[in-house]
Amino acid sequence: MRAFWRNTVAHLRMGFRDRQSLFWGLAFPLLLAFAFSTLFRQGTALERWNVLCQIVAINLAASMFSVVMPLVAMREFHILRRYRVTPLPLTVFLLSTLLAQLVFVAISSALQLLVGIWLLRLPLSISWAQWAAVWVAGAMAMLSLGLVVASLADNIRSAPALLQLLFMPMLFLSGATIPEFLLPAWWQRIGEWLPLTHVFRALKAVVAGKGWEALLSPIGSLLLTAGIGLFFAHALFRWEAGEKLSPSARLRVVMAVLVLLISPKVMDGAFAFWLRPRGTLVIYAGRLWDGESARLKEQVTVIVRDGRIVEIRQGFVRPPFRAQLVDARRWTVLPGLGDAHTHLGNDGGFAFSATPEESETEALERRLKGYLRCGVTMVKSCGD
């Protein structure tokens, strides 16, 4: 741990002493925050918060440069060769480098937040715990990707080109610069595979007031990306400038790219599987309309197993062991209603179906939640 902290402090000192690092890591993000906040200060509080989400997401993507360029320069100037002969393990070296850059980017993002909140006149009503969780997961994912690129780049000239292969698609296809609803459908599908898309959407979910259930999948996918990135950075790391990648290492590079791309989709599917209804749910209903009887039933118990209604009993029966209980003895319970003729692609007015601050997918989610609040659980959308 002593070597870990010493190396972390050494990297931080190098970052604060280097003029280019200070400009691109602190001054330029502040200029970006000032420019965006000045240009887009109109609109609702949510729209202005979304502008700040854009600023922070772009800064996180740019943080890859802050980890790649110093490491590649250290390799090219034979500084890493000196690290190699010390007792410092590679794992400790990579983790301390990651922590140092995480602190540096945290300072940069905090300054951006202060400038954005001041210029955009933003209310401080969001969940800062959720914001911090998303930011940490996003920063770790971006920086771990930077470590992979630093391991692959042969020299200081090839490193920026490799970085642009990741940075530019994320910049333009994640929604952080160009709203998703303005992008062609197939571009949006490409954006689904990019980590910055999940960062930006999760930040927007936080400022929209969504709960932790909406953040589990993006945070999980970003942390998985960070873990995979660190694994491959460790496997591919080179101490010497003249050291070439073997054929097996090149195969690992291809595997790293593929695994990093599919990890968000894998996490989305995994969370959908883990969060699906399981076990027994017992509902105490004060009144029940089942859609078949002519009269309301009074004081009944509805038993649900694995998301399906299996039994309705008269009276309030004792729930099975470890069953979840919903006490609706003061309410009326009825089956989900169905609307056989809707148009989910249109709000019913003359405006575009999605507002400027949300994607078409988010607009669809908003309308479906509106149906759920009214007790409608099944819809047939015609002509969409």
C-alpha cells in the first residue's frame, strides 16, 4: 500500500506540473463548461441540467487522453523501463495510475459543475449520491479504456490516432453532442454499444429524478467495462518502447475490443433476468373486481407466483414463508386494463413526438409509464 500511495502522489504531481496537462485537463474543460452554459442557458430546469450532463460526459470521454499520453511518453522516454526493475507490481502501478487520474478528472468535473450550476442557474434538487455513483462508474470505464490504448500504442505519434477511434464515435453517437432523435436509426444502434452512451443516459436519468432501479444496469455495465479494461490493460501492458506485440497478444486485442463492446448489452440482459418477478407475491385486497363476476368481491387474497396470478382466496390468508406482502386492504384491486387502439409514436398534438431534451426511446418510455399510472398494462399501437 505504501508503494501504491507513493506512485499515486507522484502521478498527481506530474499532472499538476505539466502545462499541457493543466490546460487540457483543467483549463479546457472549464472553457467548454463556460461556452456551453453561456450558449444554452434558456429552457426548463431539466433542459439546462441536460446541458450540464453533456458537459460532464464529454469531459469524461476526453479523460482518456490524460491517461494515454503520459504513459506512452513515459514508455518512449524509457521511464517505464526503470519502473520495471523495481519491486512495484504491474497491478499496483496500473491501479495507482488510475486513481491519480480519477482524482485529477474529479477536480475537473467538480469545477465544471460549479461553473455550470452558477451560469445555468440550476436547482440543487438532484440526488448527489446517484450522480456520484454514475460519475465514478463512468470515469473508471473511460480511464480503463485509456489504459488499454496506452498498452497498445507503440509511440507518442500513434497514440492520438488510436484514441480518436474510440473518442470520436463516442462523442457524436452517444447523444452527448448530437441529440439521439436527430441521428439515423442505424447510427443510434451503433451508439448503443458505446460506453459513453450509458454514461450520458444515466446522468440524464439522475437529473430526471429516476430511482436506483433505472441506474443499476448502466452503472453495472460501466463497472464491468472498467474491470474488463483493467484486465486487458494488465495483459497487454509493455514496459519497453521497442517491445512488439506477439500474435497471441494481437488476438487478445481483438478479444478486448469485442468484449468491451458487448459488455453493456450483456449487463442489460443480465439485469432484466435478475430483476424479473420471482417467488410468491401475496396481495390483500379490500375489494376485488376480477372482470368476470357481476359484483365486487370483498376481503380477498390474491396469490401471485413468478409474475402470474395462480389463486384467489376469500379472506386474508396467512402468506407463505418469505413471500412478499402487498397490503391493499383499503383499496380496490382490478386486472390491468387494455387499450386496443393507441398511437405511441404521437403525443396527439402538432409537435414532434419527442421533446428536444429526450430521445425517441425516452419519449416512448414516458408515454408507457403514463398508461401504467392509469392502470393500463396492455396497449395496441396502430400504424407505428
